[in-house]
Amino acid sequence: MSPGISLRIGITARLARGDALALGARRKDLLGAESGLVNSVCEAGALPLVLAWPRGLAAETSRQQARAAADAIDALIVQGGADVAPELFGARPLRPEWAGDAERDRYELELIERMLGYGKPVLGICRGCQLLNVVFGGSLHQDLLLQRDGSIAHSDPALYEAHTHAVRLVPGGMLASLHGREHGDVASAHHQGIDRLGDALVAEGWCAEDGLIEAIRARTGWAVGVQWHPELHADRSTLLDRMPLFRALIAQAAL
């Protein structure tokens, strides 16, 4: 390990499904991380470790891998990707494509719960924010436009990282203090969203246009979720600075 880099930050992998008609490695399923996340952890002075979850193996193998990962890292980032399975918050999928990924859910739930039990910091981004809410007993809208009156579109696949909206942060709250402001624009790419806020969580921010909860934190310990994608904010001065959140995570891991 390089001198000065002592903290290990786990980043849960996301799945890029292979295309049977593609050439080379793109035919195969790949597990990896958004490069902006890796860069943000590096720039904040820590070592990023992509935590690839087992696929097609026994459930107990997945749980063992999650436990080993939690033992080995100092902090966790749960990145975006597949929907959270509705069964986890007492619902059934309204459409087959919203059923989620049971293997990823199993791994990440075990990992998050173990990290929280250790008192190690956790940052949830997009799906990760939603999963944190579920871990704390909350529920989700499976699709905001379908289930939430007055919702704006929080995702545009054609635009992806260029799709943005404004958020308002709790005055004097953790995120407002980190950013030194109570308003800002963020990159938004999700169709699920928080419905009932989980126990022992507080809202830290909302969508300025429709009031959807966009940021959460645990009342005790350091567990924070943001519905937006700070890793997509690099070199975009019109959006909230990505680095305060990553630096805060790593500072907490150093305690």
C-alpha cells in the first residue's frame, strides 16, 4: 500500500449485463464500479476496493463474503444500479422489470447490517440510499411517476448524467454544513424513491420541485444516503461539489 493511504473504502459492485450479440468481453456479465466513484475515493486520500458479490452461488457463500468484506474495510459506499426488490419492503413487483436482483440484495443487506453493527460509516448513493431506508424499516415507491402524485421525472435514460434537478438541504443540517449552502443542483437517475422514511432516520434534503426526500442520515452513527449521483458531478461547476461528502465519509472512517 502506498505511503499515506491507510483507509480501505469498499464500493459495492454494479452489474453490467452482457450482450450476446456484442464483441469480446462485452458478451459477458461484468461487475464493477462507476469510475467517478473510484476517482472520488482516490482524490479523498483512501484506497477504493470494489466489492463484487457472488452470482449463482449458495446464499450462505454470499453472506460469508459480505461478512469478510465488512471485516476488511473501514467504510462502505453502496452505489447505484438495479432496483431494490419490493419484497424487502412488503410489496410485490408491479412490473417484472422492477423485481430487483435477489443476489445483490442479499449481499448488500448483510454487508450494510454488519457495517452498522460495527459502527463503521456507510454512504448510500441512489439505490444505496433506497436500500439504507429499507434496512431502517422504510418503504419505497416502485415508480415515482406511477405511484406518487405530483412527481417530476427523476430519470431520463437518454440524458443520464446530464439529467439534473435542484435540491434543498436542511438549514444547519449535516449536508448543508458540508456544502456551505442550502440549495444546489444534482445529477438524478432514478425511478424508485423513498415513500415511508425508515425508523431512526432523518431527512437531510428534498427535491426542490416535488418534495421527494433526496437525502437521509441515521440519528446515531454515520450512515448517510443521497438519491443523487455525486460521482457524476466532477468538473461540473453548476452542480453540488462532489468531494465534501466523500471527504466526510473518509474522515469518519479515520476516527
